[in-house]
Amino acid sequence: MSPSTIYLVTGSNRGLGLGFVSQILAAHDNAFVYAGAREPEKATGLKSLAAKYPGRMAIVKCVSADVEGISDLAKYIEKGHGRVDTVIANAGLGIMKGSVSEVSVAALEDHFRVNVIGTIVLFQSLYSLLKKSHAPRFIPISTAAAAFHSGVIELPFGSAAYGTTKVALNWATRKIHFENDWLVSFPMNPGPVDTDMLRNNVSSDTSGTFENMLSVYPILPSGEMVAESLLKVIDNSTRAKEGGEFIDVDGTKLAW
């Protein structure tokens, strides 16, 4: 019997992505997850989940903006299930170094390749598989750092490369919404998540802004905790309500 919902989660080897895979498998007995990772052979967390949920997931190689590799992944999914229902484009790069006057061209290019080109390549490659779904969803994970009205843009830490590319991601996702009236697509802000990326940015932030901003949280939410909240919104989302909007972790709409 074919599972009722086929998911693809990118950047799933750790952190929020791993949390998504874990929560999907725990919450949906009849779901199948394609868990994308740059180096599947090193994805120990995913291997543990595969052992816990035999026959319900596949660990697949997925490198952002790798056109040939993502095309091969789409063919693999088509052979396995013939469609994909929900794509969670979680893979991203976020190194908080450099103001606009300081950020290097290399950093801008690296972030744009992963955060923007990678997401667009993913959408293009999975387009036909999404069209075969009865309830297709394409959900990129964004950030409040991309919002013009959130106050984050005023903070002094170096978010030039991260923020600008996530703004571009938001634009592309909203454009996807308007170009495809059969699809539910919207970017989501996960809020703070206890990940290696966040911890590295906190430790390298000499302004102390990150530490002060996070001090309001007695305990930073884990990837699984945040994924659980995001998944509730994603699984119940509709084109009329969330489609083309910037959606927060609690399901409310954020200003662009």
C-alpha cells in the first residue's frame, strides 16, 4: 500500500532538518520521507531514524544547486513513489559575518547559491512530481532576518549575506505562488533554533547582539520542538490562507 503523504526534507542531517524528519515519522504513520543530506554516509542521526522506522524513509544525497544531482534525486523519487506531496526546502547557509560595507563577494556568492539558486533548482527539478500530487506543498524555510519590518534589520550583527539572500528566497517563493495556482507555497520563519549554525553565530558575534537577543529564552527550542510547531502549520496549510504569505512558526502572518 502506498503511503498517503510523500515528503522530501532537504538539509536533514542535523538540526531543524533532522527534527522535521523525526516529527514527520512520529506524527504520520503512513508517511514516507526522503531525507536529503550532503553526505548521507555521515548522517548518523538519520541512520538512527531509519533503524527506528524501517521502510518509511530513504536517506538521499542532496546538495544545494547541484542541477544534475537534484535531477537524479527527482528520478529516484519518481521511481519510488511517482510523486512528491510536501517539499520542505530546509537546506540553507547562514554565516553572520560582515556588514554591507564589509561582506565579501565570495560570501555573497556562497549564500546566494545555497539559499536562492539551490531552492529554485529544487523546485524546478521536483515540479512535475509536485504536479502529480493531490495536495502539493513547496515550503522553503526562511528567517525573520529577511523581514524589513521585524526590527532584525536594525541590529548591528553582520547579516548582509544571510539577510539579502533570504529576502531573495522570499521573493522567489511568493512568485512561485502566483505562477502556480495548483500549489501551496510560502516561506516560513522558524525563529531561534538550538543548532550548530546558531551557536557558531553567537560565538562569533563580537557585538553581543545575538546573546542579548536570545537571553529572553530560558532554554533555546530544539530542532525537534520547532519542527513540530512548523509541521502543524505546514500540514494544515491552504493556498487561500497561507499561500504566498510570510508565515511565522506559530502560523501567523509576518510583514515582508
